[in-house]
Amino acid sequence: MSSLPARSVEEVMDQPLRAQFEAFIDAHRRALHDCLDGMTEEQARRSLVPSRTTLLGLVKHATFVERVWFDEAVTCRSRAEIGIPATPDESFILADDDTIAGVQRAYREACAASRRATSSLGLDDVLRGNRRGPLPLRWVYLHVLRELAQHCGHADILREQLLAR
């Protein structure tokens, strides 16, 4: 079970837009984190598609996404300074010592850092560190939500295939 915030999206229906964005993002963060629950290390690493996409790789990539959008974009530090891969494709590459517990822990830590990095920002505040150029936090939240939703869908399909075997 993840230790990510557990506020339900139903709880924020009448809340300000920022609270709604954050509840939806956190719900997708939890779902992606938890896609590894009950999987063996072998299942989590098993490749079922021609790309580098695996369940473990999806969560590792999501850690990269958090660091790109809520560290690089906020602090303007380079990916090398942050210690993350240069490209999204590289973020799916699994090291021999990557484990479910370790990747989930890194993801929880990245999500917590993301929440801290944006806690004092408003939705209209501009983040200047992304390669696309300056972007408002509102756009970044929507982009991250879209990416997490896509990866949750990928994870659902991979889990279904793995559990059917």
C-alpha cells in the first residue's frame, strides 16, 4: 500500500481548482505506484511489448516525469544536475539492482518532492526550466495528469496480461 496522499477526487468537487488538480494527480500517482503490488520481481520486469515498457519501467519513468516537471521545470537545474536520464526513453531502462521496493520508494520520494516544490506556487505561476520554454503551473499539472493517466492505462493492460499467464 502506498503512502501517497489518499484524498479522494470526490472530496474536492467543491474545492478550488488547484485542490482538484492535485487530488486527480495524486490519485493517478497512487494507481501507478500500486500497479506493482502483488507482482513478483520477474513479473514487474517482464517485457510484453516491443518497447522498453514494463511495469517496473513505467514506475521508474514516472519518477523521471516527476523530476522533469517539478524539479527541472521549477528549479531550472539540468537533468544531469538532478541525476536523471537525458531522455524519456532512457528513463525506462532498468538497472540490475532495480527492485519493486526500491523503485516504489524512489517514486514516493519524487512525488513528495514534487508536492513540496509546488506548494508555494499558484496555478498561474510560470515555470521557466522546461525545454519547451516558460509554462504556467496549470499547464504542467494538466500535462502531468495526462501522462500519468496514459501510463496507468498501460499498467492496467500489462498487469492483466501478466496475471492471465
